[in-house]
Amino acid sequence: MGRIIKHVILGFALLLAVSIAFTPAAQAAKEVKIGFSMALTGPLGPAGKAALLAMQIWRDDVNAKGGLLGRKVKLVYYDDQTKPANVPGIYAKLLDVDKVDFIVSGYGTNLIVPALPIAMERGMVFMGLFGLDANAKFKYNNYFQIMPAGPDPIVDWSRGFFELAAKQKPRPKTIALLSADAEFARNAVAGARRNAKKFGFKIVYDKRYPFPGTTDFTPILRAVKAANPDLFYVGSYPGGSVGIVKAAHEIKLEPKLFGGGMVGLQYTAIQMNLGKLLNGITDYWFWAPEKTLKFPGIEAFLAKYQKEAPKQKLDPLGYYLPPFAYAYVQLLGNAIEATKSFDQAKIGAYIRNNTHSTVVGDVKFGKNGEWATSRTFQVQLQNIESNKMSEFSKEGKMVVVYPEEFKSGNFIYPYAKGK
Amino acid sequence: MLSIEFLLNALIAGLLLGGFYAAMSAGLSLSFGLLDVVNIAHPAFIIFGSYLTFYVNEHFGFDPILAGLVFAVPSYFLGVAVYRIYYNCFEKTGAESLRGLVFFFGLFFLIEVILIITFGVDYRLVRAFYIGKSTSIGSVGIAYRLFVPFLVGGILAAVLYLFLTKTFFGRAIMGVAQDSLAVQLMGVDPIRIKTVAFGIGIATAVIAGSLLIIIGPVEPTIGREYIGRVFAVTVLGGLGSMTGTLVGGLILGVAESFTSSFFGPSWALAVSFGILLICLAVRPSGLFGR
Amino acid sequence: MSKERKLFLIVAAVLIVGSFLITTQMENRFYYKAAYVVLQYVVLATAWNILGGYTGYVNFGTAAFFAMGAYTAVALIKTWKPPLYVLLVMGGLVSGLLGLGIGYLTLRLKGVFFSIATLALAVVLQMIISNWSYVGGGAGTAILKPRSVPMFSNYDEFLFFVMAALAVVSVAVAWLIEKSWVGRGMAAIRDNEEAAECMGVPILKLKLFATTVSGALMGIAGAPFSYFVVYIEPTSAFHLDYAVNSLAMPMIGGTTTWLGPLVGAVLVGTAQQIATVTLSSEMNLLIVGSLLVGFVVFAPDGLVGLFGKIRARLAGREA
């Protein structure tokens, strides 16, 4: 009996110890604190770390100019381990314990959505980093997504791929769809399915593969080959993308247009491994060293990034996520400067109603805080001759073939000709 | 869609993958099947092998298979050390069933963390002249990327089989598995035998790791995806039978390949696990069980 | 009712009321979220221990039971959005039935084979959920939590209170089992199943009871998950972390008593929460891994056993 009471006392002592451990240290005065969770480990860790570096470069750039409205910027961040369950706690800590002035999102839809209701409850501006249609259910007006998917993200995502296909002669008739069984890929392919119907392509194969957990793609691609599609749209993640490209070459799968939503082909390490195998593939893209995409500030940013990245074992070129990670805090910073205020509602209204110049070009937001018009590029990989890194920092290798406005070279059709 | 050619290709793809699954499971069959050491961390040692291979391939251009074979030697001693700890802390005191299991589970985690800290969380790949090439016999295509692991897996199983049945030491291992006391009476120290066997198991895991990274990219936590598979193969084949492990691997490979080809890949994993569950419920001793 | 039992129940009631009173006093939401996670692990670790610690069957499939609870709730929310207590009951029911099914497996599968089967079960269920588009499938789905709830200033506080109550209830269940003939029967199964059967212990009934109660508690713990995290998808609901933690916590705390999982969950869970916001998460994983291996190697009876030993030694010195 006495034992139980002792245990209860012990328990309370523990609780006390815990609450002391959580008490924040004395805070430095007059900093603008921007808080966020970021995937630094887990499946999204590699990209998340690169995003963090980009945000730190922005912080240093801003502080070198004297900060925001005269206050130095400080980033407060915690690793969410790519686990959505960690996100609510992290944002509560940022807001209630660290008392940050602004919050921005972590990387990826799964890790953005859990934080969104928290931003809503507090009425805070919430910049999102690469979430696909994350705001669909919440419709929060102070949420803004830097990824250029477009006003109807799921459908706009793959529209370029289908517009390209529809322009070819003779017009392709059939399409195969393959997706990894997880959030982004499923949505990308759901959009592709709707586009296929809209453009009148007949779906001859439509399957999902387990992710992670698929060792070899040969049997899957054999089934695709047996269906003999004109177009092959794939929604996949880095590990799977590599396996799919290799297996497609091994079994000589040659649809007329191949690619679409393959994550990973934009990563330097994977490009260096696949080398020539990439030729002819058409995939979504966000930035490439092409003459049509030299937005103000991007080259200065990349120079800084590429100097630091090898030391931290990050993607050495950093064309995929880092420019956007820089841009989403840059945009917030510019809005603070422009409104000369730290008022969330004012800043939100400013972001909503203006066009913003960033390192990823001009950004204008529309419905649900998505880009007002889609700017997801379709890039065709061309003329790749080696596995060297220098190969992928040259112009003319990742050729923008959609949209017209940013086109940097000719589209090679069919896929077999570009191989 | 259901042509003979298609069927044949699905079968070959499954067999190739299955040979690799057998290579992954051979070491576990030795430690778990023969010696009752439930090494849950086996897949983590495989991934460890993948990363060793990646390291020397990336920096010195070592062939992955060669790297796997070279690293198998030091890994043997690593295995010896792990078994020593396991024996002294759990087996000796008869605590292996619960805490021994948990020990290996914890080891699994530690290996993952060590890999994450040393190599980062990125996907890693290797280069070798046979990766990305393929040949065909008639209408059946064979990718070297899968054929090489299949071949090495088959050789590995064959060597282990010969070792266990033809050499004195191998027979001693089989003896310990059947009747530890009798072996002891014959003047052989069963603990020493088990140590050697466990070391060999870890060595084969490292070789399997070099095969895995030939097939596809690897990241530190991918080992989890293989826990179920290696146990499925080991149990399906019958514990401790090398022939069984090979057959079990092939069955699993073919089952996954057929499911992917005919019903859609999203059910591939579930079907192989289904086989495991049924096998556990109906015949836990496996196809070639003792 | 024995005096000890009465006292225990009074303490339990006091803790539940206490956690309600906390919500009327404290504002800071971070503590509620952090505490929710720790308390959720108290439930999971206690539930795991009823089967693992008391009966000796190691369950690697905690995530499956937890996720079934969570997804039962998601399916219900999608159909008619019932109040939370219905979700808890239904989540517990579904996972309890799953536990009953697993219980019948113990007829054929002993020791490690049972463990592997639970692992396989988790994978198979994850596949099924991934292919069930009504609850979001592999793509996941966002869940809107209710705006407000009576008597609480916000939903986070309410969820904290619910989980606190569940933690108290599950520890009480474990305590009641441990102190009754059921617990002694389970211990007999753990020590030697065949011998227990010969002695007339109704081993099948007890094993079914253990798997059902353990599964149901895990399902109940999972039921509010979708409201907590707002976005649910199979990889996070079936995360291996739940299996590892729910097994590591009792191991670290001690598996033979109700106190072990409680101490383990509070200590390890809190350490993880602190590590998430202070250290790098590599360190976080390293801590759990090292603690787990360290404890099974050096302190096989967990913290509770360690304290017991130290106390015995001190008492010996005094005497």
C-alpha cells in the first residue's frame, strides 16, 4: 500500500523533472524567429536537409543586409523524421514554447497537412514547401504553396505531359499508368487518369506497386509491355524510379512517350548512376540550367549552395528542391519588408494580392494558395553521354519542352528515337 | 495478354529474384534454422554489407561481388563477436526466447542508426560493367543485374550445402542442431561450433548485401522490408535445410513475380506474406523441415 | 474488495480527475501534444506487456492493432462522424477481434513463429488498407477534427484528457490481471506452457484472453490517432516505431509487473519527446537502440528489477 503512494510520488517527481527540461532558455531579444519542422532523417531526409541548407543561405543573405525590418532572422527548426505523428507536437512547441514569430511548413504533403490546422487556429501565414493539394479540405486563405503545380494541382501536375502527347502525329491512342502506393505518386497518377480521359487516350494498364518493398520491376514492366501502350505515365519515388528505368532498358520497353511523374530523376546522384539510360525520358521538372530559366538571383544562390553541399553530403547540384526552399522563405521575407509589418493578416493579404519576384521566377497565388497558373515543366533528357557530374550541370541536357513560354529545345518523339 | 512468352518471362524473372532471396536467407537459415538463434537483425547485416560494398565501389571502383567476398572475412569475426555477447548474456542463462529476440531487434535499430550517421539517408547505388545490360534466349530476356545475384546466390547455397554435409565442421554444426549433448560427449564444444556457424551466417549476409545493391538502390532503413521475406523463405523451406532455403527463395520469387504480372503488383507483398502465414499455420516445419 | 485494490482504484480515479483539472489550468498546447504521445505509449506498452510480459508471447505487430483502431475510426468518421467514445469502443472491438484471431494462431505457433506471424500480419493489413480507397488508401486522407468540445477550451486538451484516462484504465486493467488468478495462470504459461497445461491451467482461454485484451487496448489507443495527427496514411499508422517502442518500453521498465511498462513508457517516451526538440533525431534513434540493447544485456529485469536489486542490497547492508 505504501509502495503505491511512493510510486505516485515518484511519478509526480518525474513529471516535474520533465517540465523543467522543457522550459525554454532565456531568449535573445529582437530576433525574428521563423519556426518549422523539417524531415532531416527518414525517407525525405536527403531532400529535407538540402532544403534546410537553402533556408540557412537565405537567412545569411537577409542578415547580411541587416535582417527584416532591422531585426535579425533566426531559424528555429526540429526534425520531424518524416513522421506525420511528430508534426503537431513540433508546431505546438514552436508556437507555445519557442514563441516563434512566423511558421513555414516542412517538406512534403504528409508533413504539411498535420501542421495546417494549427496555423489555421492561430491565424498565421503558412508557406508550404511541396505539398500536393494540401489545402483542399481546409481551404485556409493564409496558406501558400511554393510548388508550381497550379490551381488544380492534381490535374495540372501532368497536363503538360498530355498536351505534349496530344500534339504528336500520328496521335497516340493508348496509355499505361503505373504508380507507387503512396501519397504523392497516387495523386499524380490520379490526375494523369483524369487527363487521359479528357484527352481521349485509352487506358490499357493501370496498376500500383508497393512502396517501399518492391525489389525488382521486371515482371511489372513485362506486363506493361504486353499491354503495348503508346504512352507510359509513371508516378514513382527515387528508389523505384531507378529500378523502373533500368528494367525498362533491360526488357526494351519502348513506349512513344515515357516518364511523367518520376521523382528522383532530378537528383544528381541518380542522374550520375543512370547516365545514358535517361536519354529520351520526359519527366516533370522544376528547374534546370537552361537559358530560359535564368531567374534573378538563382545563380548566386546555387553558387553558395554548391559550395556548401558537398561538405554536408547533400545533392551537389541542388536544382530540384533547394531553389524553392529558398524562395518560400524569401517570399515571406519580402512580404514582411513590403508591408513593413509583422502582422499575420496584413502579410497574408499582401501575399494573396500581389505578384512576387523570387529566385524561382515570378509567383502569383490563386485558389487555395496554389500558383494561379501551373508552371510544372516537362523536361526531356537529351544528349547525355557520360555519368560525370559535369554532364548534368550543362545546358542542353535537361531540355524544357513544355510549356512553350519556357521551351529551350526541340522535343524528340518517339521515345526510342531519343534513347 | 496471356501468351506463353509472357508466362515464361514472368517465371524467369521470379526465379532470378528467388535465387537472390535464397542468398539473403541462407545465413538466417544457418543461425535460426539450425542453431535456434533468432537473428531478427539479419536484414540489417545485409544492408550493412550493401553499404560496405557501396563505399569501396564508390571510392576505389571495386567490383561489388568482389567487395562482398572480401568483406565477408571481417564480417565473420563481427558475427563471432555478436554471438559471444548473445551467448554470454542470454543463451547461457536461458533467457534467449524473450530477451534474446529483443536484443537482436535492438541491434537492428543500432545498425540502422550507425549507417544513417555514417552514410546519410540518401539512396546509394553501385556501378559495375554488368549492370544495365541484358541478353535474351529466344523470347526470354535475362538482365545481368538480376542474373549475377541469382548465380552467386545459387553458388552460395551450394557451397553451404556441401560444407554442411561433406566437411567435418559442417557435420558438427548439423550435429549440434540435432543433439547438442551428444556432440559434446564426442568431445566437440558446441558453443565453438555455434560461434563459427553464426559467423558464417553474418558473412553470407554481407555477401547478400553486395547482391542487393547490384539489383537496386539501397538506403539505411530498407532492411525492414526484408525481415518478412527472409523469414518467409527460411520457414517456407524448412529450417536449416539449404535445399529448402533455395527452393523457398525460388517459390517466393516466382509467387511475387506472378502476382505482379497477373494480378497487379500492389498485392505482391501480401501474397508472399500470405504464403508465410499459411505455412506457419499449416506446416511450421516447412517443406524440407527436419 | 481488498484494501489494496480499493486504494489502487482511488488513485486511478484521482489521476483521471487530476488530468481534467490540469486542462482547466494550463494553456501551453505543446505539453498536451507531447503528453498525448507519451500517454499513448503508456497504453501501448501496457497492452503489449499483457501478452508479451505476462504470457511470454512476443508481438511484433503492435502497429497492426494500433492502425486497425485508427482506421476503424477513420472509416466511421467518413460515414457518420460519431462522437469520440464510439470511435474508441469500435476501434477496441475491431482490434480485439483481430487479437482473438491471433490468439487462435497460438494453438499452432509457439515462440518466435508467433512473433514472425504477427509481423507478417502487420504487413498484410497494411497492404489491405493501402488498397482500400474509402479510407484514403495509400494516398492517405485528411481528417477534420471537431471545432470544439464541451467543458474543454480546445480539442487538443480534450484528446490529452482522453488519452490520460485511457492510460490510467489500461494500467488498472494490467494491475487487475496481474493480481488475480488470471495473471498467475499467464505467468505459468510464460514459464512452461506444457507444464501449465498439465497442472490444469486453461491455457487456451487465458491466451485468447491475453491476445484479445492486449489487441483491444492497442486499438483503443489508435482510435483517436487520426484526430491527433489530422492526416492519416498507412506508412505512418503502421510505422515500425510502434512495434519497437511498445516492446522496448516494457523491456526497459521491466516486464513482470504493471509498473514496468508504465515506467518504461514514461521515461523513454519523454526522452524521445525531449530528443525530438533538442537533439538530432539520429541521436534520438541511437538513444532508443542503445537503451534497449543495454537494458536487455545488463539489466534483464528492467528498471523495476534494478531498483528492486539496489533496494535489496541497501537493506542487506543496513541489516
